[in-house]
Amino acid sequence: MSVHTRVLPVRGEDISFDESGRASATGDTQTSLQEAVSVLQKPGGVVAFPTETVYGLGANALDTDSVRAIYSAKKRPADNPLIAHVASLEQLRRVVLRNKSDIPKIYEPLLAKFWPGPLTILLPVTEDTPISTACTVGQDTFAVRMPEHPVARALISMSDLPLAAPSANASTRPSPTAAAHVLRDMDGRIPMILDGGSSHVGVESTVIDGLSDPPMLLRPGGVSLEDIKKYGGPAWQNIVVAKATASQGETVRTPGMKYRHYSPTSPVVLFEGTGNGINSVSDLFGDHKSPIKASDVPALAQLPGADSRTVTKVGILTTREFSPKIAELLTQRGFEVIHQSLGTTGAEISRNLFAMLRHLDEDVKVDLILVEGIPEDHEGLAVMNRLRKAASVAIRV
Ligand code: TXA
Ligand code: MG
């Protein structure tokens, strides 16, 4: 069944919050927010909205039919729990904790520093927890975040509902950082998208578990591991980073990994390590000239459909070290090359990552994407986590 998807404009500048955190808005923004609130208040209602990390696909976290509507719009496996988003600590205590339990002390310094912002914490599920089991998928913990984006906070505050909200992409696709990305994946599947411009962080929130001993980093994201240790106090000094889904020692990783995620349609080759990249890219293509079949190139030979996959158009995303000569080299070999810089700072690379992958894939429609990685410190931990999941092949430079 197809619905008409409306895209409504919203502007953070039109929103203000009073001392108790109550939101008010003016002009079109007010009208759009009101329409979104009325969708969310009906069972089964879902709305895509901007957050500072990525766009979310939100629904009332207290209502099972509403949460289920998220899973079906995304075609998301129903065993992956969702984050409940709140507008304030006051709302978290009143609506989610029902004034019956408190937020574990271990989180206090981190919430003081990073909320609102790109940090998600786990809280224990108790018999009083009103969050739908469709959201927690029967775990004994649930995830909560207070987004910083004024549109997200206003929507949650005006509806006075905790919103379950995964990233608003179709399952396995790169997360959306603009309303156009959401529309591409969700057109006809959801009734409304609030368009508040581009998400400025660009990767999802960091998910931490302070209930386990030692505490764990479950997903690297918009708050760095270094900052969690710096601001978290003694309890966070021995935080353990949960194992990434891909093993790191491999030089070439074959496709068909269990955790396909963030994936453009065109295969992604990730170059890890530092160097000018010329030899690595040259080795990848061997002596071949455009057009090539993926099956001609050893590193690509195991891609699905390699025999029939022709490569003539190559997208290159570089960061800090790769030489522009790579583009020349491939152009001389007859390939059509689209070379873009992801940026040089960690913040720029995070912000551009998903949008540039989508652009090469969906707009330029390249046959192959080559990406230069970065070291795994600060923003690099989240960036490389996303790139490894997006990549079909990883090559050490
Ligand atoms: O930045 C973000 O976090 C975005 C925006 C929209 O807020 N949301 C987001 O949601 O990325 P999603 O559903 O794509 O990712 C939620 C992550 C998943 O990796 C999920 O497995 C994990 O949080 N998660 C949720 N509840 C959990 C729980 N109780 N225990 C462990 N992991 C949990
Ligand atoms: Mg997601």
C-alpha cells in the first residue's frame, strides 16, 4: 500500500525553548510541527525528522503499532532494538521512568556534558517501563538519547511523547543526512518528512552501556571515545570497545559479510592505512583498461554478479593523503572518474561521509567507489566503523 509522502519545511531558527524546556515555533515551522505532532499522536503514525546526527524515522515509543510501523517502513529486521528519544531530563524522568527510578549515577557527568547531543545510553527495563517491547525487542535494557537539533526536540516536546527513531534510511542503505535522502528511500512508505536541512554531525550517536562492568562502547558515533574518557570520570577509564563486526587483520576482505550495512548499490573498496594510494589503486586494477569486468580484477572477483558487472565509471572519495594523481591514472586508463574530497578534519569527513556515498551511488551512478580511510582516533573510530560496514573489499595501503 502506497501513501503520499509530504515534505514539510522546518527551520531551527524559528523554534525557541522556555526555561522549563517547552518549545514554541513561528510561521511555517509551527504549522509543520503541528501537522507532524498530529500524525505521531495517532496509532501507527510515523514521521521522518532531522536530528544533528542523521534523519530519524520517529513514532510513539509507548505504542506498539506505531513502533511496528517503523520496522515495516524501513524493512528492518524486528530483532534490532530502537533508541527512544526524549526532549529533556524532566520528560525522561516523568514519562519514561515514571518518577519511579532514577538515572544511574555513572551517566551523570556524561549527560551533563553531552546532552542534548549525539550520545545514547542504556537504562534498565523494569516492570514500570512504558516503552513498547517492539522498541526494546525484549532486552532487559533500553536505549535513550536527547537530540540537540531544535526540530527534533520541539517535535518530542510538543507531542510529549518519547519517540522511537532509527535512522530514516531503508534497512542496509547509508543513513540519511538530508530530507532528499529520506525521500529517496521512503517515498510512498511514510506520510511525512520534516525538511530541516543537512544534519551537521553526519554519523549516528555513540551508544554506551554504563550498566555493564566494565562499561562498554557499543557503537562509536558523534561523541568520541576520547571524550567519553575525558569527561566521564573514573568509572569510564576502563571502557571496553565492543568488537567491530569485521576482523581488522585482513588485508582483503571478501564480500558477503554477515552485517551488510550503510551500503550503496555500487561496491565500495576501502583503503586502510596511510600513503599516497597510487600503488594500491594501480595494483587493484593491474594492467586493465576501461571497461573492465569485476571478475577481471582479483580483489573484486568475489562480488555478487562479478561476471556481468562492468566498471567504466569510478568514484573516488579521498581524505588526507591520497594523491590527485590517482584520478589521472584512472583517466589515462580510460575510466570516467569522479573525484571528491570527503574533507580533511574528522568533523568534515563525518559530516560528508553518507551524503557523498549516496551522491556517487544514486546521482552519479558510478560502477565502483574507492574510499580513502583515516586513522581510528577521535572521529575516525566512527568513520571507519561505518566505512568497514559499507565496504565490500578492504585493502591495506
Ligand atoms: O544518531 C542516532 O542514534 C540516530 C538518530 C535518528 O537519533 N538513530 C539511530 O538509530 O542510529 P538506529 O536504530 O539506526 O541505531 C540504534 C542502535 C543500534 O545499533 C541498536 O542495536 C542499538 O542502538 N541499541 C538500541 N537499543 C539497544 C539495547 N537495549 N542494547 C544494545 N544496543 C541497543
Ligand atoms: Mg541505522
